[in-house]
Amino acid sequence: MSEITTKRLIQEIDSLPADERALVADYVLKSLNPVDSGIEKKWIEVAERRLKELKTNKVKGISGDEVFDRIQKRFSE
């Protein structure tokens, strides 16, 4: 693809609404790193299990701020 065409494509993408730009970005990322359907299925299973654990109070969630505080403490030591 020529530089002019690439620039034009970027301009077109930039003019799209945010949700459509997100679709384009998702497509490009997936084309660079194709999803393994077996791995994707496993991640969905994990996510669904974790959501169920949260909803049934089997586990307690923590705030994003607390997560980042813990990370900061761990890496500043």
C-alpha cells in the first residue's frame, strides 16, 4: 500500500465515530495476531466462572485503585 493511500485510509478511519474506529482497531489487531479458537473458548469459560463467583459472593472483588496500589507497592520495593 502506498504512503498516500495509507494516509488517506488513516484519515478515513479518524473521521469515523468512536465505536466504528474500535471495530477497525479490533479487526487490525486480530489480523496481526489471529485468535486461537481453543484458547478463546478457555478464556470465555474462565471469565464466566469468575463472574459467577463474584455474583454468588464466592469471591470478593477489589477496586481498581487498590489493584494499582498493590502493583505500585510490589514494584517500588
